[in-house]
Amino acid sequence: MVQLPQELIDAIMEKVNERDALHACCLAGRTFLAGSRSNLFRSMSLRWDPSSRTAPVFARVRSFFDEHPHLALYIRDLTVDIPKSQQDQVILKTVLLMLVNLERLAINGHAQHWDDLVPDLNSAILSLISLSSLQRLHLLRISSLPASVVLHAASTVRTLSLNRVIPQRLRDVSPNILPIIGLHNLILPWCLTTDTLTRVCDFLLAAQNLRRLTVDVHTSGYHRTLLVASSTNLQHIELDCGAFLIALDLPPLPALQSLTLILGKSIDADQRWSLPENLSSTITTLPMISPRLEALNLTIHIRTLGTEPLWNDPNPFPFFESPSYREQLPRLQNIHCSLGYSDPFVACAGAYFELAFQRFVAFLESKLPAAFDEGILTFARGVQRSRLNYFDNLP
């Protein structure tokens, strides 16, 4: 039985005197009970700060679900930090096994080794990944993760992100693996471990049915392998190009609807700001590569203590100097340009940034005059991110 706060019960008793009215209140409460529970208990976050002296909440959560096991069935979204102590890991295992209807799971391993975790906790995590309801899985900072676990995840969920995940050196899967076809959204943020991950877990590179891809442009070329494998179906691509020293050489992407390019500005010999030449060549090839493109997003990063924001080369990109670009990109609806700091945890504010943003807008208007005249050119300041809420930025 649901226990309402005594203050609410008292208020009802004071305002409602008739038996029929009280009965109506009871019926109304029952009507909204399931929907209210579904919203109240849809998402759960079990986070902890390793530097804090505050004890993790795992024991309290287990006690809560021991008393109200039916409420665990409502949880669809779980974000959890793996605790350091084995005692807390055993408790967490018990909690995880109660969550049988999860749709989204985000795990921060805090750089712990997979084999150092309590075996029962490993089994519980694998059980969650195997749930038929689970659609989105995000793994952060897990070391020595078996390739078989990555393969199991990529073959089960629709959305998978792997950030600072270090695989075991000894590969525990067969070299003859059928192509992954159920994965629709793969997110591989820039980090030093991604190249190692894609070499050990090379089956990720053969995913053939991706609709969305977020990846950095790497010298090893794994980004292009991913693009080629799913080139027929890719609809949304986000590429972190860094300094954009590597030409993209994009394959034909007939289904592509939106392309996001993240890059840092360049500086010429006169200390003036500029855009990398590879950006210009990429934009020029868009009509041949992605004729169905609807949105182009350009995110430019600058340093917090940079030189005076003076841009050079105001000449337009060759393709956007006249309205004739419409003949080759008839579906293009928006070119969105964003300026932010390369450190995502710094607020994009202050006199220096405002001056840089003002000149950034004027510079891009001169680089994309036809889009500006047509009214499809928009601008935004970068959004400061939280160091603690990485998972909040993921689907």
C-alpha cells in the first residue's frame, strides 16, 4: 500500500467531508498510481566521488528495494559508479539483478580492472547487457575489459559508447566474427585508448548498419574504416578533427542528413587566426559525397589564453560564394557555427571571448555569404560541460 504524507491526508480530510467524495479521491489516486510511479522511478543515479568521505549509497538502495521490490521494475535508466570496496560491489550486484526492465545503462569504472571486480558483479553487469529491453549502453574508464564483453554489447544494444575503455591484451573472441548489424549508434570519443580499443576489438570497425557515428579523425585511419563499412546507411556523423591536419577523404554517403565537424583554429605566420585548409576541401566535396545533406555543423575551438582574435582569409568557401550551391544541396536547411574553448570545462564568457565571438561571426558570414544571405547561417557560443556529469551529454 502506498503511504501518502500525513500532511496531504490531513488536507484531504479537512477539505473533503462526504463519503462519496472521499471514495472518488481514492479512485482517482489509484488511476494515477501506475503513471506516477513510472515517472518517479524511471531514472536512478548511483554516483560517488572517490575523493569524498561520504559513504556510497548502495546499502541504502538495497534496503529500499528489499522493502519495495516492485519499484525496481519501473527503473528504465541507470547511471552507476563502480565502488572500490568488494563489500559495496557485492551489494551493488544484488541491486543490479533487481533491475530487469532497463533501457539505458551508463557505467563509470573509475579505471578499475574488470578482473579485479567481484565475479558476481561482472556476471550481473553482463546480465544487464543481455536484457532484451536494454537499448543504450555507455561504458567509461574500465581497464582490461575482455573483447568478448565489447562484442556482446555491440551485438545486443542499439547505442554504444566506449570512452577510456582499455581492452585486455589477450583477445578472447574468434577471428571469424559475423558483421555487427544491430548497432545503430556508435560513440568513440577522442582519447588515447581508442586506437588500442579498435585494434583489439576490430569487429567494431565492421559494423555495417550504423545510422549515427561519433568518432575522432585518427592517423591510423579507423575513422574511415567505420565510415566505409556503414556508408550506405549513415545519417548523422560527428567527427572530431582536432587540428584538421588529416584530409578526411570521405566516402560517398548517400543517406547522410547531418554532418558535424569539430576542429581547432589555425594560426598563420602573422599570428592571425585561420581555418585549416582541409576544412575548405571537405566542404567543397559535400555535394558529391552527400547530396541529401540537411544540416552542417561547424564547431571551432580556441584556447583560453590565445592571441588577439584577428582572422585572415575572408574569401568565401568556393562552393558557397553564390546561391547556385542550392542546385547541388537542395535539402540543406541550416549551417550552424559554434565557437568554444578547447577546454570544455571553461565557461565561454568574458570580454576576450565576446570579442572573439563577435569577429568569428563576421568572419564566417564572409566565408559563407550565400548561406548568410539565405538566412540559414546560425551561430552559438560553446556550452560549458560539467566534470561530473559526462553521461548527461549522451543519448
